[in-house]
Amino acid sequence: MLTLTPAAAEVVRTLVEQSEAPDSGGLRIAANDGESEGVALELSLVVEPEALDETVEQEGATVYLDPGAAELLDDKLLDAQVADDHVTFVLREDMGEEPFETFVPDEDAWARRNGHGPH
């Protein structure tokens, strides 16, 4: 099962608390295998999980994984790096290794979801 570092859990918790549904919301990770060079992962804040999503809850943070992402991320570690104006999520095999994959959420989408942009 996907594991969250304390930093990732804090970021996810903060994002969900600032969202439209702080009680049922979470960060959703979905696999999109339409990419020509492998599988792309899509991150989004959602109000609730979809029917087949797996739920990962750690340190008060909720992450929903679609079936494809759940399988792909089964043995991965989700970390987060926070800068002044953005968050970068990083997938690792374990804490000591180089990043497996790095994700920077779409700034416009995150700003809208958090009430900081045009609606």
C-alpha cells in the first residue's frame, strides 16, 4: 500500500482542509495509461472517492487511489517538497533513494480549488 511521509501527510491535510469538502475530501491519484511512454499519474483534490477507489489514511491525511494507481503505487512512498508558492509531490521506492517520479500539480487547478483564482 502507498505510504505517506509526514511532510506529504501534512501537505495533503492542509490542502483538504482548505478545500470545499474538508470532511470527506482527499487527494486523488489516478493512473492514465494513455501515455505513449508509460503511465501518467493525475493528482486532484476531490470531494469524495469514486466507487472503486482505495483509501489510504495516514496521520489525518486521506489519499484516494484509483485501481490502476493503487496497483502501480503499492510499494511506493509519497513525499512532498514545499516551496513558497507551490508543492511538489515525489514518489520514491523508499526514503533513501532518488525520486521514482516527481509531480508538480497544475498551479491553475490548485489555485481554483483553493479559492485563490478565477472560478
